Amino acid sequence: MSDPAPTSRPDVFAPWNDPNQRPLIQFQNVTKRFGDFTAIDDLTVDIYAREFFALLGPSGCGKTTLMRMLAGFETPTEGYILLDGQDIGPVPPNKRAVNMMFQSYALFPHLTVAENIAFGLKRDNLPKDQIAARVDEMLRLVQLQKFAARKPHQISGGQRQRVALARSLAKAPKLLLLDEPLGALDKKLRTDTQFELMEIQEKTGTTFVIVTHDQEEAMTVASRVAVMDHGKMIQVDTPDRIYETPKSVYVADFIGDVNLVEGVATSHQKDGKVQIHWAEGKEPIIGTPMQPIADGTRCTFAIRPEKVHISKEHPEGKTNIMQGKIIDIAYLGNLSTYHVQIPTGEIFKAQSANTRRIERRKFTWEDNVWLWWSETAGVVLTE
Amino acid sequence: MNPRKALLILVPYLWLLALFLVPFLIVLKISLSDVALSIPPYTPTLDLSAGWAGFRDFLSELDFENYVFLSEDSLYWKSYLSSLKIALISTFLTLLVGYPVAYGMANAPDEWRPTLMMLVILPFWTSFLIRVYAWMGILSNEGFLNQFLLWTGLISEPLTILNTNTAVYIGIVYTYLPFMILPIYATLEKLDASLLEAAEDLGCTRAGAFWLVTLPLSRPGMIAGCFLVFIPALGEFVIPSLLGGSDTLMIGKVLWEEFFSNRDWPVASAVAVVLLAILIVPIILFQRQQQRQQEAEQ
Ligand SMILES: Nc1ncnc2c1ncn2[C@@H]1O[C@H](COP(=O)(O)OP(=O)(O)OP(=O)(O)O)[C@@H](O)[C@H]1O
Ligand SMILES: [Mg+2]
């Protein structure tokens, strides 16, 4: 991750912690099978009004299927989906206050950009001038005013994606489902649109469920992130918690860059810290587990590269010190990631900010360096 | 242009020249000649041995008499109009029957489609004439249809269908149905199902999505189908002669009678040339439409 996880807003928005809040969407033990293939596996989750809920997971894990069930194109094989406390199973898609932006865009090829955006508004029989005004507003939002009269095949992929986004936003639905809405946009436009989305969300109070393959995007926009795998939600948490305190190796590994070290835990002193014996004849790593763990448990120590310090001199008075040689440097502009091989062969990644110009950098290939990190910098995972 | 490319282009042009332009010029020439009791039954004939002077004589004997005759005898333009009317109505009827069939095929489970496609094409495996004769057996006063209707008690007197325009419509719709179904099916099959989902998601009912999305997107198929039915139906000869009555007026039938009953080749040729002139319009429109669609798909 090149950007740190954003700090939460001043007025903390966390309805999931408030037992008095009623969720907008409830998945209750929802299973979806296609033939004998299980796409969604006994999934239970609550999503609250005004949330920006991001689904993250590898290809084929069931993100689109989940969205399609919310939109009404698939019915759960088992379980219930409640919207505002009501089972939406029998409600057809056109009667749901839900709009979806399709992963394939699904723009109408015979209609112009403006007609595509107006399509949903016309179905509501709004007066003409109102529709025109709204279409204009949407075109401005996605910066496509100049292309209003073009047909979808006459614009670029990224422009098509923006039309699809504008079309789904036009009706200002209660729940908006975005299936990879920004994947085809360049970085700058993507960031702009992300902020637009967040602004729309603040203004209209719409609830967003968004699928993304871009972790940074999930981190930037989401109130909560659900990491999915094989039709299950492995962890549902705020972006900073997902990043800082993943509950399993899968999540730690899936989100961002991480160093993973397997070992056996033994307790250390009395302050709840543990020693992780990870290689014969090596100093154990000292870490702080979130829950107490029993002696002899197999566990994985996970630490983000930016929490690993790197220096040329032996750090005095620090814990978790290792020596190694730089075998690779990944230059990311504002940051550099150093791949450091320690004598037993393992490779650790350490990241540091590039505050100086390239020729004045401290480290280069083949340099012998020291790595160290504090006792609370990493997490100890048992799953 | 390199020789290879020139050769590649030359082949289709030679093909068109030999199979279309030359026969057309012969027919055009006959239409400008006069009837004669000879073999071939018209005059003049081109005698190349007479040289340049002979050719000039030959040209001077050609005239537009037959075309003037066509315009004076109301039989001809009535036949043209009636053919147009019958072709238009039967094209429309074919569309009405063909669209639902194509729609059903496109929405059938994948494993059924090859079979359904077979069923549509199957009639082509028997002779067209035999199939039209079969309709005579079905539609005649003692035919299967009347027998069936009498048996169900829906009618007490046999209906007269054979030898009326109704029988001609039935025959044309039946014969040309596959030409309507196949292009429509091709467009419907390509139709992205997520477009219908998007329409429903934006508030359309199923029927609304059909009307606003499916129908406009299958228009190219409908247009192609209509042309493929209309063009041959306009000059249709076998169906009106076998199923139509004495009052069924179609230009194909008139043409046939001029050629074979009257043995008036020049007038028959003139009829054919005018028919071609009428057909050129829809054919050009059809080409344009196909081209536009190809451009749109790129
Ligand atoms: N109609 C269907 N019939 C059979 N299997 C399906 C169907 N739709 C989805 N699947 C399967 O369900 C699984 C989940 O699909 P889904 O489209 O939800 O994945 P996804 O998480 O959106 O993936 P991606 O990130 O690639 O879009 C996949 O393995 C897919 O093959
Ligand atoms: Mg998907």
C-alpha cells in the first residue's frame, strides 16, 4: 500500500457497533448454488444505511453473485435477504429501490449516452424538463457533456464505464450496487471519481455496495470492507482494522504487502507478549497477540513492510533485529521496498519513504543492512 | 494496384458479368425487339457477319414499343400493384409469424437450439413444388383443413380457401418463413442478456424491456428478413399459379403466360425488365442497411 489507511472521520460513523441500529440489508444464512457449485456459502452479514460497503476478493469468489441477489436477478437457494426488515425474495428487480452498475456496463447500444442515462428516469414518468436537468447533472458529474449524443460504440472503454456509472446514479436509489465501477479509469480520474462517489454518498445518504479489485480504492472509500473467499466473508471490518489487525493469514496476505513468518509460540514475560520460534538457532521474534495464545501453538507472524525499519548501522537497544543483504529494490516513487535476504535464506520486505533524490539514497543493491521492528508492530495469527 | 489484387477483384466482376449483366442485356435486347413467327420468336437478331452496317441496321430496328404497350394495357400495372400488395402483406404476415418463432428459439435451452434450427431448415430438404402441392391437399374444399374444421363442428360448410388470395398468403408465408426466422434469430441470439437485466433494474417490466430493448435491437434482423421475403415474393410465380385463383393477379404469373402461352417474348422481357427495375429499389435499400449495420458493429 502506498497510501496509509485513512483515519476515520471526526464524527465516528459506526452503526455496526450500535445495537439500536437496524441494518438496511440483512443476509441471513444465504446460500446460492449453481447446479452443484456453491457460489455463496451460508453467508450472514448486516449492511447499514449510509454505509459504503466494499467487497474484496479473488476472481470467482462470488462478489457479482452477491450483488445480483441484491438486485433481484438471482434468488438465494437457501436463506433470506431482508431489505428494511422485509424479505425481498419475491420482489422483482424493477420494483426494488436498488440500482446496479453492471461489471459489463450493459449499456444500450441503440441509445445515445444521454438516452442511456435518461432510461431509468423515463420509466418513472418524470416531466421532460426534470429528466433533462438530471441527465445534464449526471453528464457533468462524469465529465461527459461533450459525448451526450454519441452511441456507446463511439466512445472509449473508460467513458463507457462512466456512462454506466451515471446511469445507475441517475435515479438516486436507496441502495446502489457498483460492480467494479472504476476499473477502466486512469489513476487520476479514478481518484476524482472516488471522491465524487463519497461526496454523492454524503449528500444523498445512499447506501453503496461496491466491488473492487483495487485495495487502495476499498481503503479510500469504504466504511467497511468485506474480504471474501469461496463464497464466504472471511472478515468484515473497517479498512484500518482490516489492514492493521487482520484476523487470518488469508486476509493479511490478501490486503496489501506483508511479511509472513511461521513458527511456534511460547509465552514471554508476563505482559502478554509471545516469543515465536521460527527457525532453528534463531532469535525468536517477539510479538503481541490480540488474544492470549497457549504455549506451543503453531502461529504465523505477520508484519507490514512499512513497519520494518531498515538501517546501515546496528540499531542499539531495539528488539527483533536481523541482519541481511539487499537483493532487490522496488522503486514506487514516494516509497521504496527493499527485499532483504537474511543468512538462512528468508526474504524480508522493508519499506521506507524516499525523502531524498535518487542519487543521495542510503541503500543500494548488495548492501548489508539491519532490519528491526517493535514488539507491537506485527500481528500474531493463528488462523 | 498490384496484379494479384487486380486478379482477385476481377474474378467476382467476371462472375457478375457472366451471370447477371450478360443475361440482363439479352433480356433487355429482346424487350426492345418485335414478335416474329420464327425461331427465336423475335426480330431482329444480331448478324455479326454483316459487319458494322449490319449492326447499325440492327440497332435501328430496336424500339420501346413494348414498354409503351405495357403502360397502355391496365392488366400490367394492375398486376404490378397487386403483386406489390400481396408481397407487402405476406411479408408482414411472415414477420408476425416468424418473430415469435425466432424469439422462442433464441430463448430455448441451449441443448434444444440445434434441433429447433433443424426443424426450421428441414422443409428445404423436399422439393418446393411438392410442398406447394401438399398445401393444395390441405386447403381444398375436401382437404384436411376443412375436414378437420367440419369434424370439430366449428363450421358446417367447407370453406373455400384454395384458389383465393388467402391461399396465396398462406403459401408465401409458409415458403418464406425460414428466411424471416433465421436473420431474426441471429440478432436475438447475439443479444446480451444483461441489457434486459439492466432495463429491468432501471424500472422496466419484462414486457417493457422487450419493447424498449429487444425489439429495437432485433430490428436489423427484422429488416433483413423482410427484404429476403419481399424480394422473391414480389416475382413469385409458382405459388399464385398453384394456390391462387383466376382473380389472383401477380406479375410472375403474367410473365409466365406471356412467355409460354402467348409466346410473346418481347413483351414478356419488357415485363421482366420493369419488374427488375422495381426490385432494384428494395435491393439497394437492403444493401445499404446491411452495410450500415456492419459499420455499426465494428
Ligand atoms: N449463472 C451461473 N451458472 C453457473 N455458475 C455461475 C453462474 N454465475 C456465476 N457462477 C459461478 O459462481 C462463481 C462466482 O461468480 P461471480 O461472478 O460472483 O464471481 P466474482 O467474485 O464476481 O468474480 P470476478 O471478480 O471475476 O468478477 C464463479 O465460480 C462462477 O463461475
Ligand atoms: Mg464479478
